[in-house]
Amino acid sequence: MVMLAPQSRESYPAARLITPRVHAHFARHLASARAQSSAPLASLPAFDAIERIIDAAFWASLRREEGYVPRISLAYVAPEEAEHPLIFERPLSLSAAELARLAPAVERPGIHLGVWPDGNGDSLHVWGTTRMVPTFCFVLEVAAPGLLVIKHHRGEESGKFVNVAVLEGDQIKLVDEQASSLPDCPALLTSLLGFDSPASWVNSVNVLVQLAVSMRAHGRGGALLVVPSAAETWRESIVHPIMYAVSPVYSVLVDLMHETEDERRRPWWQEAWGRAVEAIAGLTAVDGATMITNTYELIGFGAKIARRKGSAQVEQVTVTEPIEGGVAAVVHPTQLGGTRHLSAAQFVQDQHDAVALVASQDGHFTVFAWSPCEEMVHAHRVEALLL
């Protein structure tokens, strides 16, 4: 085990509390992956390394560099394990001050600061940057002041990392790996958890993951309704005409998904795909709901939801969050947010084969889906998975 030099200042208490469970997570998944494949995998960080990285990142997140909040991503990876690394001539110390100074150069998405023990193995240093990390590499991202996300790469060439834990001040949320095995778990939630059998990032389920991430990123709040392409009953729950109906349906996502696997790996495809996702997610910032089919054709946006004729007003929903120790609660939908949440819950209660994704301006994100087991709308709070 690598023994690291003690810190002179006060440590971040949550770092010590979460370290054993994070270490166990990475040890378990790395062991399982090695038993199933001979593909290159990340190295398992020692207890002290995990705690030290969390501690340094937390204190760095509270600093300001020329008035800006540091936004950094730290990866526990050796230079030789990274692809095309940018290596500093002189490694930097893993300190809050050093990380804050370096943050403006590495705040763009996809850039990780590489962290590794020095030659003597008694301290950690920042050796440079990389855009590619091995599967199950320990990654820590500073999302906001005092808000840290621990995640790992799931082996895909592109796509969202799997979130392992979220730390916000003294609050610790460890993602529940078993949440996807619960009855009525939406496919979107299963894909976001992504621990066991990661699908290709362009798999149909993951289209919604990318749309959700982009919806949350624009920060204006929004609603996305996913309706069956083979039915028209959803129209009974929408005020007509739709403010910004699209005719014919906009099928750019479908067209791109029909490209061959080889074409999907090409830069032009990745760029076109990213632009298409951002364009559709951006529509959700307009007042009203954006509507797509379950085959990802855009129907329109700015749609107003109305209670279907003869249906009851939604009075309660089950709400859960896929974190360890989370407890289900039955609440009125307005306790989750405002009119947007109430309308989405009503839509799903009236249209059982539809799913509604709702982003709040404060960063909360809720997936509404009908639960046959509970015979009511189930609200899945998934912001811990989208950070």
C-alpha cells in the first residue's frame, strides 16, 4: 500500500468516511473485469490515495482563481496507462492551491489531470493531462464549490462515465448498484447506472441519457415527453395545436443511428451526433414540453399538457433516488417542483406507455414513468447520476 505524506491543514472529513466504500467498489469491479477479459484495465488506487485526492479536490473547489470557480477532473492513472498524454517536465504537487491555479487550462470537458505516486511512492503528484483513461479508472470531478463526483470510465470509446458517489459538503451519496434490479426500473435509469453490462453509447436507451445530460446542462429547466411511435393516444393529453409542431417529423437522430458501427467511430459522426443531441435538448428550454417518439423522431416543442378527458387529477407519486440508504416516499407531485413536474406526472398517469424527463433550473432531474407494481406514477430523482 502506498503511504502518503500527512497534510498540515485540517482534512475534509467526508473523504475519510467515503474512502473504504469507494475502494471496495473499484476493487470489486476491477477483479470482476479481470476475470472476464484480458483487456487493459486501470490500476486500483490505495486507500490513502483516494482520500488524498478527494481532500485536495474539495479544498481546491472552495478556492477562486481570478474570480472563477475551479472546474477540474482528476484521474488516478500513470502516464504509460494513458493514450497520447501531455506530460509536464516537472510534476506538480497535489495541493489545493496548485489545482486551482491549473484549473483554467483544463476546465474544458474531457480533459483529466493525471495523478500518480512519485518515484518514491510516498506522495502523489500531478504529472500532466490526458483525454483517454483506462476502463474502471478512478476519476474525481469538481462540479461546483464543495460538490465532488467520483466516477469511472465504462470502456466505451465515448459517452458518459458511471457515477459512483457524490459528495456535497457533509452529505455523502453512494449510488446504489442494485437500483436497476428493482421492479419497473426505467431503461433510462438502468443505462445511467451502467455498472454491469454497459451498452454502446449510441444504443437507443443511451440516446435519452445524452439528451438528459444536455437538458440539465443548459440550466433553464425543461420537459421532454417520450411517446410511442405506433400509437396516437398521447394526443388526448396535449393541447392542440402544438405551439411548435414539426412536419414532417425531424429524424436526424434516427438517420445518424442507422450509420454503420465503423462510421459511428469517425470524428464527423461524433460531431454530428453531438450537435443533433444539443439541438433537440436545447428546445426543452422553451416554455412547454418537447415531444419525441420512442424511436427518437422529434414531433414538436412548446407543447402544453392537459389532463385527458375523464381521467383523475394526479394526487400522489412515489419518489425514489438510486442511492444507498434511500427510502421511497409517496408525495404530491408539486413537492418535487412546480407546474412542469405536476404536468409531467399527470401526462404519465394518463399515458402509461410514455416517459417524461424533467430538468429543474436548480439542477434536479426527475424521470416520471408508470409503475405497474405500484399502480401509480414513479418519480425517479436521477441528478446524482447526471453530474
